[in-house]
Amino acid sequence: MIRIVDLRSTKNARLRTAALFRPDPSVERSVSRIIRTVRARGDRALTDYTRMYDGVRIGSIAVPPKEITAAKRNADPAFVALLRAAAANIRRYHRHQVRKDWRITDASGSDLRQRYIPLDRVGVYVPGGTAAYPSTVLMNVIPAQVAGVKEIHLVSPPRKDGSVHPDVLTAASVLGVSNVYRVGGAQAVAALAYGTATVPAVDKIVGPGNIFVATAKRMVYGAVGIDAIAGPSEVVILADNSADPLFVAADLLAQAEHDRRAVPILVTPSASFAAAVADRLKRLAASQPRRDIAAAALRDQGRIFLVSSLRHGIDLTNELAPEHLEIITTKDETVLKRIRHAGSIFLGNHSPVAAGDYFAGPNHVLPTERTARFSSPLSVDDFVRRSSVVRFTPKKMRSIAAQAAMFADHEGLAAHAASLRLRGITE
């Protein structure tokens, strides 16, 4: 099931994780061909690839607005209410991320400013086909809306009957998104990056996907912005024996059921607690519908690391830099102050990662594979650009012209220096 690894005599843990981008030449060749074909043949390529890879013949690529509104009208009212409640929580949290323009003015009347400008057009990729991910719609669309993005275009693979999953359409309708396209895979990414007759080219593509989607996002980056290239889902639970072993086992299992490459980890200084969690995990896993997937993740990437002290556990957690971190100790707030690397952090016995996946408010699009050392969760910042603004008075320009021109001289840029010295001439 899950291995207990005793690290009490060492400071380092070697963890085998399934990295998303161990380059796969065959995938890269396929994706490169798909991108070239979509650029050359547009909508025809999208319909051909949808038939080839999804086994579906689609009449129209765009989902008619009436089909989107019908999905919400026909949905369970309790589900619609749930989406609205979750959306309200997510929107409230992200509104606190909105940046304000600022200005610095000096005694001469010169000023320096920074402006925040929303992107014009964003594409959201929502995985689909046999499964539905309405939470992906909420988490990717809402920060874009809060940022002020005017055009949001959503792509999702069709089901066997050619329709986009009604839960995805319902979430889109609740958020007022009317541009939805029944296309997925690398071809959908290519369409968003370069545009077709039906799908417009966007400024940035966000949202998760399989290795073909992720490879396509990497290949189109530069022509278009992307959020990140996500790897398998991860959780580290840093806990002492004040934690409930049943809760901890349930949270490890919740992470493991994502897919076979998921990374569920417990870090604890208590050997008895480690054994209790392992025992409850074995019992819980046996009754799960996705037990084969969870069992593979627990066996291959799952670990219970037994550390010499809570301080040792903190150091190990910072080294692992997890996507999700649960801290369940008698000193949660003290431990939190020493955590430097984690995507999203959950404190206490009653704050499971699963609540953050759907309902808490912070974004669940997070850095994986130790990229939390330098990356952050998806936010409003991902949907704005910054522009600097400079206005100098003649007096200010004359006062700095000679110094700035000297820089240009040292870099061998004579025209730069001339541009500055012309304005430094005293009238």
C-alpha cells in the first residue's frame, strides 16, 4: 500500500515522482503535426481530429448559446445553487487580489506610474469527454472576470453524442460565459493560439489537460501566453499525533484517487501515528470506486516519512515544495511561519484539501513538481498586464541628461546619448 520511510537519522528524502515532461518524442511529433495542420486547415482540421481522437462527428464547433442556457435550465436546482455559492466564495477571495494603479511624483512635477490593464481575450481549457470538471470552469474563469477580461472562450472535448458535458455548460452559464466550443486536445490549444474561422485567437490559454494538451501549451507559448505546465497532483500532510489519523488517511486517499501518478505524502515525527494512518488508509482504500488508481499512486509515489522532530519535518516540507500542504499540529500558526514553499496551505483537522478544490475560495490551479519554490497559484495577476508610464518635466530631464547619457556612452550607443544630451541643453 504506502511505505513508511524512517528519516530520523537523515535530513534528506528521495522521492520518485512521475514528472510530466520527461520529453516524449512521439508525443511531441504528434502535437507538432496537429498544430501545423490546425494552422493550415482551421475548422476542418478541428472536426477531423475530433472524429479521429474522440470518435465523434460534430456538426458545429461552437456550442449555440441556447444550448448553454438550456443546460442550466435543465440542471438540478440544488447543483445550480451550489455552483453559485462556490462562485461567490471564489469571487470574494479573488477580488482582494485586484491591483491598483500607482504614481510617484517628485518636487519637479515629474511622475512615474504603473498601470494594470486586463488582457483582451482569454481561452480556458476544460477537460471533458467522459468526465466533467465544472470546478475547472469556476477556478479559471472567475479570476479572469475579476481582472476585467472582456472575452473568455472555453473549449472542452465532446462526449460520444457530440455534446459538451451539461455540468460544464451549466457552470459556464452561471458565470455568463457564452463562447463555448466542442473541441479538445492539442487541436483545441492550437485553435486558441492561432485562431480559426470559428475559434478566435486569444492572448492567453489557461486550464489543465493531459500530456498532449500540456505539450501543445508548451509549444505555442510565445505566440500566446499560458498559465503553467501542470504535473501530477500532490499533497504533503505535516502532522503530529494531535491529528486525527482517520482524517489524514482520508485526505491522502483523496489525493491518490486523482490518477496513478498522484503524489500523497505524510510527514510526521510520531511512529505510532504513522502506523495508525497506514492502517486506516488500507481499510479506507478497499472500499473506494477508484481503488485501483489510488492503490497505484499510494504504492508508487505515496510515502509516510518519519522524521526526528517537527523542525525536521518543516525542513523536509520546504524541500518538497508541495502543491498542497496540510498542517495539522499543536503549533499550526508557528509552523506556518516557517513554511516557505507550498502552493496552497490548509491548517488544522477540519481544513481538507478537498474543500479547497471546490468551495473555500482560493484558486485550486497550483504549482506542482516543486515549482512552488518560484511559482504561485493562478490569480487575478495572471490576467492583467503591467505598463510603466514616465512623464518628465524639462527641468527634471535637464537634471539627469548628463548622467543618463554617460550610461549610453559606456554601452556604445551614441544615438541614445544624443537623444538625452539634446534635452539636457539649458535654454
